[in-house]
Amino acid sequence: MRVLVTGAASGLGAALVSAFRARGDEVLATDRLPGCHLILDITSDDDWAAALAHVQETWGGLDILVNNAGVAGGGRIDLCTMDEWRWITEINLFGVVRGTKTFTPMFKEQRSGHIVNVASLAGLVHPAGMGSYNAVKAAVVAFTETAGHELASYGVKASAVCPSYFRTNLIDSMQGTDETVGKVIGNLVASSKITADDIAAAVLQGIDNGDDVIVPDEAARFAYYLKWADRPAYDDMMRKQAEKLEHA
């Protein structure tokens, strides 16, 4: 398989690159920071055009596009600024849109391919204090589903990846004026027993299975199931969490 991974310099991106390579896939690792095969700022149309040209010249096609790059953010409704909303939307949503849009003509022409967009459990369940992050990740899930419907007749798959908190350096990218939310999220990430390698292994299994939504860890699956199976219990849990946040 020929695979392009964004945000590949560290965290889940680096774990995905290692997992793909371990099974013999060819991987183009990209990031906005030096250290990968190709510099790719996912907010840059020019960088995406250069990535497409590189893939065309090197491989003549692509089998899997992994839109993994993203940032952490959030904040309670009255504390999250509009600049913070614009920042996280430009990266976490429009970065995925740009990547998908760039490679869709290639996928259509070759009548094969798999688009894998890394969203979050926050795209499926929506805890307090994370309105901007929840909104953009939910949009990624919706966009991915739409892409899967549009491209199915071309033999192209689309999957959204929705993990819960796992140990990664993503928290280093977090911005926001709501420091309380930042501390809570940081503690949840630091205390998680799930590693990026664990998530990467589950993502590859989900890709192989052809899953439309990949929920790669038990904590995420429990929260998602609770929302579906017992909405009152889910709402109660989320509202208690919101009250704790107000008194943190």
C-alpha cells in the first residue's frame, strides 16, 4: 500500500507511520515541522498541491490518505474567544477538507483509495468545556461520512477515527484562555493508560475491516454506546462533569 500521513513527526502520526511500515507499506510521512519526508502545513493550499505532485511523481497514485494532523483546544462557551474558534477550525476541520479535496480527483480517476480522517471521541460525544473542539471534530465525522457516500461508486472508502484520551504530545499544541479546561484535559491525557501505538494498531485493523467509524479504544466505545443506549444516563454524566468544571 502507498500511504500518506499528515502530522507524522510525533504522537499518533508517528505511531501510524511505524505501524504501516511494520507491515510493509510505503509511507510518505509529512508534517509542518522538519524531520519528515515532506514539509506539509495542512492549512496551506500550496503545500497540499506540492504533496499531490510528489505523490504523482513518486508513486503515480495513492492507496490511503491519513488526515491526522491537528491541534488541541477548547474552553467554556463564554470564555472561548472567536479567534480561538477560527484557529481550531482552520486546522482541525479545513485541514482535513483541504487534504480530502486535493486527493479526491486522483482517487476518482484510479477508482480506488481510502480516506482516513482522524477525528476524536469528541466528534461523537460532547463534554462540557470543549465546545469548539467538539464542534470541529463532529464536523470531521460528518464530512467523512459525506465523502464516503459520494465516493462509494468510485470504489473509494472513507473512515473517521474517534479515540478517547490517550498519551500523546497533542496537549502541547493546546491554546485557550480557559486555563481550567486546559488543566483538566492535560490531566486526562497524562493519566491515560492508552498509548499512541495502541490507537495506531486499532486504526489499521479498522482500515482493514473497512469500518466507516473507527472507535479504537474501550473507553471511547463505552461512552459512545452509553449515549446511544441510555441517553438520560449519558446526559446525567455529562452534566455532572460540567458542574465539576464550574467548581474546579
